[in-house]
Amino acid sequence: NPMEGRITDLGPRYYGDFLPPVIKENKGKWLYHEILEPGVLVHVSETGAKVYTVRCGSARLLTVNRVRLYCDIADKCCGGYLRFTTRNNVEFMVDSEDKLAALKAELASHKDVLPIGGTGACVTNIVHTQGWVHCHTPATDASGPVKAVMDDLFEYFGSMTLPAQVRIALACCLNMCGAVHASDIAILGIHRKPPMIDNDRISGVCEIPLAIASCPLGAVKPAKATNSAGEEVKSVKVNAERCMFCGNCYTMCPAMPLADPEGDGIAILVGGKVSNSKSAPKFSKLVVPFLPNTTPRWPETVACVRQILEAYAKDAKKYERLGEWAERIGWEKFFEKTGLPFTEKSIDDYRLAYDTWRTTTQFKY
Ligand code: SF4
Ligand code: SF4
């Protein structure tokens, strides 16, 4: 046990302590797995042991009451074990068909909060970032638009009727701690205005050299400015043409906020995917440059994601991912079939980068 000899109780416990016994006993011996029905998997070991998994939709931010409910179900049906997937689904595992039947009956009595699905050619849970709840540089919310989009696409969570899996992700700024660059459909928060400089606070709350050094495009320079009391203060100026609205300067200097109700919104990118044993990774491409932050239900974003998904579902071949479909039919046809307008904002034109470096599709404003 790697935890032997530990002299403090800091940090998490050894992960092996949390594995269900059947998984621990069959480590390295799993032969294959199958999806028995939407949301239900079986893994088979060379010893003959089986693990049945029921996957349920969950949320990234959970109440204590909801966690308690999950734990009660795990205690009752699964020997006290459960796991969360990287897409924030919760999985309950058992080692026999009898226990599986009991588990499914238990989950059926909580189907309003524990929908079964998220496997195979479906839209599984949307991964997302922090949003307005937690981070300091978001251009859109995370849980809000994700909830609205997933409510609309719920029929695709518990079924496996799409040509292939469709991974949707949201990152609330283009620093992308949500990895939207490798998703079939990416919902990306974008700022469209440079930071606003608060000359009343800047010399008190910021280290100006740090704010200057933080800008990847060299757009921040030192400057003298006058505060609201008419005093001259050490400040900065921003070359607005160079700025790509990334928010790095605000991370270093809270007197340079760039959140703005009119400037902020959502861009949609499609066609990304991570690599697998057969194909290289693909990056998502920008197809919708801007949609407004229409709270609380983001109707424009919801409609746009459905429009793309339905065109793909209707036209793609079996097992073809969204980006593979777009490349096979050609991007011109992608815009035709989805009904999305094509604009110059979807074109990279690095050759014209004389005055501004804002020439890639993500920074066209
Ligand atoms: Fe913060 Fe950007 Fe990550 Fe959103 S995507 S949580 S704004 S770093
Ligand atoms: Fe530079 Fe980004 Fe700040 Fe613009 S938002 S000034 S590009 S650090």
C-alpha cells in the first residue's frame, strides 16, 4: 500500500481504497465491454467476473442533498461504491444481474433527478467551466447555457440514435479551461472589447510591470493618467487594435476588467475531437462568430446547437463524427445544410496581419 508510512493526513486517500472489490480483484484482466442498452454497460473479465454499470446524468455543481441521495443509493444497491465520469455523469456499479435489476428499479424511482443514458451514439453530459459562479474572466455563464442546451437536447441523452457520439463542451472564455477545442460542438464565451482601465484603483491594486508583462500580444504599455480626483497616477494604456480580449491582463490586474454586457457573448465552434487509435485529433472550427448572452435560457444558443445537431443527424453516415461529416461533404455544404450564414469571420487571414494580430477566426472583432 503506497500510503503505508504516511506521516500526515494531508491530501486525498489512496484511490485504490475506493475501488469496488470486483474491480480491484480483476485489475488488468478486463477483456471487453458492451453497451447493453442506453446508459447500461457490462465489462467482462477473463476470470468470468462481470461489472454492470448504470450511468446517470448529473451536474457539475451539486447540492449536499443530491450527493447524499447518490450515497444512499450506492449504500443500498452497490456496496457503498459509486464513481463520477469526466463528463460529470454519476455511475453506479454492481457485480451481478440480480443486483443490476434492483439498482435499475431503485434508479427508476428517482428518474426525475437521475436520468439513465449518456452512452454510445448520444449527447452525453456537457462538460463546462466555472462561469459567473466562480471565475473572474468569463464572457458567458457556464452552468446556465449548459442547462438550457441540455434541457433542449435531453431526448438524445437517453437514446443512441445519432450517427456517432456528439461531445458538447462549454468554456466561458477563450483561455478554455474547458477544452472546447476538441469537441464536436463547442460553446465558447468571447469578449469583444479591450479591457477598461480604472485609473482610480490601478496604482493601488496592480503591479504595473506585471500587467504589462501579462499581455501575450504586447498590447499593454505604461502610461501616466489622471484619476477622478484630478491627480496624475501611474497607469497603462492598451493598444485596442492589438488586443485579442483574452483577459490575461485582468488576471494580473483587477483594475483592467473587460466583462461587458454588450461586448460579451458566445461563439460556436464545431468538428473537434480527441485522437484515438485510428485517427489524429481535430481542432474545432469557428462557424458562428457571435450570439448574445440572453439570460436566463440563452434561446439563440439553444436553437443554434440544435440546428447543427439535427443537420448532422440527418446527413452523416453511421460512426461518422461531426467534424468527419463536415470534411467529407465540404465546409461549403456544411453551411448550406445547417443553414448557418457563412461570414468572413470564419476565415483565417494571417497574411493581412500588418496592423493587428487579431486575424484568426476566434479574435475577429
Ligand atoms: Fe475562467 Fe476562462 Fe476557465 Fe471560464 S474558461 S472558468 S472564464 S479560465
Ligand atoms: Fe493583452 Fe489580452 Fe489584456 Fe488584450 S485582454 S490587453 S490581449 S492581455
